[in-house]
Amino acid sequence: MKQVLEEVKAIPGVVGGFVFNSRKGVAANNLPPVFKEAKLVNIGKMLSKMYLSGKTNFSDITEISLYYEESVVIIREAAPDLFLIVISDPSVNLNLLTMSLNLIMDDFNTLTELDMEPIQGAKTGSGSAPKKIVTAEEVLQSAPLGNDLNSMKAALAKVMGPMAKIIFTDALNEWLQSNMPSYAELGRLVAILEREINDSDKSAYYRELILPYLEPKT
């Protein structure tokens, strides 16, 4: 599987990809380290459900492509419960990528027999988890905080590239699990984002970019 993913990643503009088993989790992955396994499981669940939902209406569907401002995400079903998910820059040659995927899909026929360890869920404490006050979508649409959060998301794209939108949304949801959406708590959101950036120079650059958005406008 790794070899197949590396062949896909060799295409100019491709960030990487992963193989997702809807019953057992991530089977293989060559995305940058910022994409933690738990995050890939969540992405895989969402995209596989989207694919299967589309398949109920269009039985001959072979792939779904999602076009974002910063990235293109492609999902294909390699076998029952097994999906190949590829993330690329918007500038990727889609014809070349599609042709390459057509050639390698046959190599996935044996993957359904793999004995993969289930992905372990996050451990929970004895107390109940903090309730999420609002969703990421809701807080991004609020004013004035939402305006500055959207500016922070745009700034992250200058540091993290095409997957900044997904990274920022995941970080925002994590922040909302235990923090009220307010300017006073933005430092904790920045800490989560810096953990995802995982590079001191890039983190310092990001802090410079977002400095104007960390306090309410007067």
C-alpha cells in the first residue's frame, strides 16, 4: 500500500494520501505529519459516508472530487469498506492524476484481506466531556470574532498550504470543546494551531500574520 501511495504522491501537486478501512481505520498513510491518525480517521469516516451516499443514487460512480480554494480531495472505493483518499494542490494536473489512479486501482484488490489493527478511540476520563458550546461553522459566521477567525484561517494557508482549511476547522472544533468562543481564549486556539504546524519558524511567522486578529477591534 505504501508503494502505491508513493506512486500517487510522485505526481506533481499531490500532497499525499491514505487508505481508509471503514471498519478498522487507517491502513496506510503518506501525508505530512500534521495529519494525525485520529484526524485521518475522522476525515475517512466523513468522506466514505459521502461516497456511499452518492453511490446509492448513482450506482456507476467511481470517484468523488471535492474542490476547495486551497486543495482538491479525491476519494475512490478500492473494495468494499476500503477507500483511497488523495489530497492535492488545486494546481494538480487532474487528467494525469485520474489516469494514474485508474492504473493503480487494480493493485488494491488484495487489500481487503489485510489484518489491520483497529484504531483505538480516545480514552475518556471518569467525568463527562465538556459540552461544545457552538460548532465551528457557527462561530465562523459570528461577528466580530468570526471575521477575525476567517482571517486567521486564510493566514494559515500561507504557512500550511492547501490543507489549511481542514487543519484550521479541526483545531477550531478542538478549541470549542473546552473554551468559550471569545478573544480572551484565542491564545489557546493559537497553541493548538502551533502544535499542528509543528515548526518553530513557521509558528513564529504565523503569529506575525495573525497578530492583528487576536484582539477585538475598537
